[in-house]
Amino acid sequence: MTSILITGNMGYVGSCLVSHLRRLYPDARLIGLDTGFFAASLWPGQPLPEGLLDLQHFHDIRQPLGSLLSGVDAIVHLAAISNDPMGTRYQEATHAINHQAAIRLAREARQAGVTRFVFASSCSVYGLAEESARTEQSSVNPLTAYARSKVACERDLQELASGDFVVTCLRFATACGPSPRLRLDLVLNDFVASAVSARQIQILSNGRPWRPLITVEDMARALDWALTRAASAGGEFLIVNAGANDWNYQIHELASVVAELVPGTAVEINRNAAPDNRSYRVDFSLFRLLAPHHQPAASLRQVIANLRNLLESSGFHDANFRSSSFMRLHVLAKFVSDGELTNDLEWGFRKRYFTEERGTP
């Protein structure tokens, strides 16, 4: 595989994926495509991941790619409005970016001769599912705009798959762990940041909801497998849960381990909280069967320690980090309030340029 396009490469996962692929494929042509929402959300002291690319495009995924797909062999599609709070605030943009634009990209890619399309889906499609661990054959129960967009993409991508266009949808567990563009709006990362900055973790639910987790480094391992898998290993179109069975945890368990590894941290659980409907355990047996050499390699304690060390070595002590640029919703909301982004999450300067100077393309 000589040319790989990574959409959303300037995000939390994409920043790790770029370095992972460059290590594995030093001679490959790696191309990034990103609208740049979170380009400035680089953790202090981290190298710029885009320096490992051969080419970086700044492009809104909602716009046709045209010649940008020329010569591309494979696509890893990460670009998305990437969590429930953002999806709730910007529901129309979430539908347009996460579903409509993704399917148009896949159609353009197939027409351009791209042979591999890897889609980052999510285990959040299972919603409330406490009876048993969810398999790929289980019914989905998407409760949010974000989760609904993933289900819609999976459905429409199946119609595009063929022997010449192999599609893999990885239903990822909840991401966690260090990244050059660290996010602190993910459950484990939030707990570690709270422990390091305030020596306190406040669980807003009763602590019993289930979450499967996966580190961004292990996500990169899974994405590499999907790029290179033979069509015989799962078929021309594949949906697979990506994670590990021993990474299913209840929220209170995560907080307890963080408190143990950050001494002096107190855990407060709101036992009278309304039930959190986002609770699901996931069965990752199919992923283990299909990708035995790309299984998650990290341990929970190791990831927590790595996060703690990164925050402490950076002098992190912001107990109000939930208002910082490391919370993705805050970044978007500030751009909108400052007039840099429109309410549909288009860059204002771009919209003015095309409508006033050139006409709508």
C-alpha cells in the first residue's frame, strides 16, 4: 500500500495514527485531510504530528474532494463531530459531517479507484444494553445524534462495498490515553486530569454504567489491521467491535484505579443521580479471531500512569480544565461565539470568500 489518506488526522486519534503508520510504513505516502478545528489543541511540548506527513490538505469534508483523491490507495476516515455533547449541540452539522459527507466521500473514493475504506465507528451504537455483552449481531440502540450518525454510515457503506472496494467499520470502545492532541472530555482522561489537578474525582452518575475502553495507540493498531486485512478475513464489508473483553469496566472501577495511582485522590459518587442510559458491555471475540496480531497491548494501570506522568511533567494543575481547549465542545463553542465558525460549523471566512468573491461552488 503506497498512498494512504487520513481524514481527521489533526484530531485526538489521527495525531497518534500518523506516527504509528509512519513507523510501520516509512516509504508510504501519507496524506492528511482536516478542517483544522483542533489544530491548535496541541499538548504543550508535543511535536507537530503533521511533520510526519507527505502532504496536508485543509479541507471541509462536506465539500467534494475531486482531484485530492488522485493516486490514493486507501482511506482511514476519522473526520467527525466526535462525541455526544458536540453532537447534541450541533445536531444538523453532526448529520451533515458524520453521515452525509462520509458517504459522499466513500462514493467519490470508489469512483477514484481507492480500494480500501476504513471507517471509525463506535460501540456507542449499542446505547443502553445491560443484559449481556453486545456482539456484532446484537441489535443497536443509538441514543444520541453521534451514535445515530454511526449507524447510518454503517448501513450506507454496506451498499458501496465490493471486491474492488473493501470496507471495514471498526466499532471502537471509548478512547483513552495520551496523544499529541490530548482530549480531557473522555471518561478516563477526565478522571486522571481531575485527580492530578484537584485530587478529587466526582462521578456524576451512580458509578454503575459500563464502558469498554481502548487506548488511542491500540486504536491505531486496529486501524492498521483494517487497512491491510484480506477480504477473506471478514468479507468485502465488515463491521467488527474493536477492543478487548478485559477492558469492559464500570465507571466506579475506573475512578478507583485512578485514585489508587494518584495518591490522595478522593472519589465522590452521586448515588442519587438519574440512571445513565449509556451503559453497555461489548464482546470483542470476533476482533480477536480476525486480528490476533493487532490486539490491544496496553493495561489499564499503565495507561493511567502514562496519563498521570504526561500531565504532571507538563505542570498541569488546572482544576477548571473543563473550560479549556482540551474539551472539544469548548473549542467549537468559542469559535462560534467569536464568529470564526458559523452555527453549522463552517469556517466563516470560507463561507464569505465563496459567497462574496467567487460564488457558491
